[in-house]
Amino acid sequence: MVELVSLPVNLRSSLGKKATRAERRDNRVPAIIYGNKEQNIPISIEGKQLDKLLQSSQFFTQIFELDVEGKKHQALARDLQLHPVNDRPLHVDFMRFNENTRIVLLIPAIFINEDDSPGLKRGGVLNIVRREVELLCSPLKIPKELVFDLADLEIGATIHIGDIELPEGVSTVTDRDFTVATIAAPTVMPTDDEPDEEGEEAEDGEEAQEAATDTGDSSEASDDAGEKED
């Protein structure tokens, strides 16, 4: 389930700020291996190799096999310190574990079969409430992602964490069946109604009739004036 990444490292013989700066000048990143009730081991990693690993979104969910002078340690990256200006990695903490270790991780939520959702076809909107889900699990059983199927879902549907089956040994941090996403109704912007053509024609007819009436009244008034002069 979890990808094992082999990572050669160097054992640091000198500690302190001066030694740390020297490592960074040599394009190596200081790090430490700790945990599992064993002694901490100060190490360093080749900078380019670490940069390549950091390009993956799964850096904190991968299991690293750290080779320290021939002895291998399985560990998870638990903390990464970056330079505040250039974002260069300054230090990495690796945590050892055993079969009884339980850790809390954020796992990405993935949504599939959008084309098979009647609600989305009718203009509904997928409203993602949680793009990541906090899980409690063994480092050996970390899921790569959580997949939610949108097929057959209508507008108004709510997708809960309980809608999928978590792998054995994996659980949510809370017992609540929380919402992961919803399919919301489309938002329609109000538009001005176009004028009714029949209404326009009726108005034009009334205006024409009123104009004709006014013309007739004017003619009658002229005739009356002529009769008075006679």
C-alpha cells in the first residue's frame, strides 16, 4: 500500500551551527532520525536528491529506507524546515516506527465518475468540503488516497466519509460521519426579460389608433371653426 523509497544518507560526525552551515555549503541538508525508543542519529542528505523527493505530494506519507553506513532504518518524514526567503530545505526530521506505531496523517480525497452523475450533468456543482481527510493508521498501512464515486448522484446529494470503506487498520480521528462533499444546485444569475413582440404590436396599434383619433378631432374642430365664420 505504501511505497518504500530507498534514500542513502551520510552520518554527521560534527554537530552545531558551524558544522550545519558547512553541510549546507556542500549542498547537503542536515537531518535527524529519532523515535522508537532508540538513540537519535544525526545525518545529512544530498540536496538535489531531496529536492527531487519534495516534488512529490506524498513526501510525508512515503516510507523511507535510510541507509546509514550499511544499517537500514525505516522512517517517515515528520517535519521539514524551509528557509523563510528562498524556501530551500534547511532540516528534515525522520521518525522511526514499529508495527504498533499509530500516526495521524492528512490523506487526499479524490472524486471519480463525474460524467456519470445526473446531478452534475444537469448543471449541479461539486462542492468539496474536505480536500484532505485526517486519518489515524499504521505507517505500514497509509492509503495513497481516498476515492469517492460520484456515479448516480443527484443534485442535493451529500457525500460522507462513511460512504467508503476504509482499509483495515485505518480509521478517522473523529467518530462523526462528517461531510466530504456535496452536489449543489446551480446558481442562475437573474436576467432582464425580453419584451414581448405581441405586446409591442398591441402598443403600436393603440398608439396608431390614438393618433388617428387625434387627427379626426382636429379635422372636426377645423370644420366647426369654418361654420362659425360663415
